[in-house]
Amino acid sequence: QVQLGESGGGLVLAGGSLTLSCTVSNRAFSRYTVGWFRQAPGMEREFVAQATWMGGTSYAESVKGRFTISRDDAKSTVYLQMTRVRPDDAAIYFCAGKRAFSSDYSDWGQGTQVTVSS
């Protein structure tokens, strides 16, 4: 079973930066797409960004231009660099994974809390 572990969450000032990491225990990481999702209190979980196994990336409109997703296949790790953080970015951030050509994310991490102070 694939395990995903997030780290890097914490308190950040509005306008500041924070980088989240997601480490994946998948020996086939090179054919594994990883995405970041977030859920704020009382809200639905929403998509944030995705790094596909083929090297493509995509972002939610709300984070485009501020967040950058990247992957290090040698370390089986995906990063989410968050810049110009806003109060509405505060949420629990989850990373999730799916195998090549799968449509749904099947593997989820436990989440890491991001708190934004204004």
C-alpha cells in the first residue's frame, strides 16, 4: 500500500511563504501523479495543484501565480511552494496520489495544517 506523508505546515504571515513536502512510499513514483488538496473549516476539500508523472502541472485559479508544485523523482517527493500567502489559504493541506492513467486519486496523506496570520 502506498503511503504519503506531508510536512512543512505551520504558521505563516500573510504575504509570506511556506513550502510543503509530500514524501511517497511508492517504488513506481516515476509513474505516479501527485496532487495537493486543501480543506478549510466548514468547507469542501478543494484541488490546489497537481504534478503528473509525465511532468505536467496544473493549478487552481485561486493559487495560480502564487503557488508552485514540483517533484523530485529521486527523492519520491513533491513540493508545494506557497508564496504571497493569503488568509484564505489557511486550511489543512493533503497530498494525494494516483497511478498512471488512473482518473481518481486513490492514496491520501494525513494532512498538514497551514495557519495564516494577518
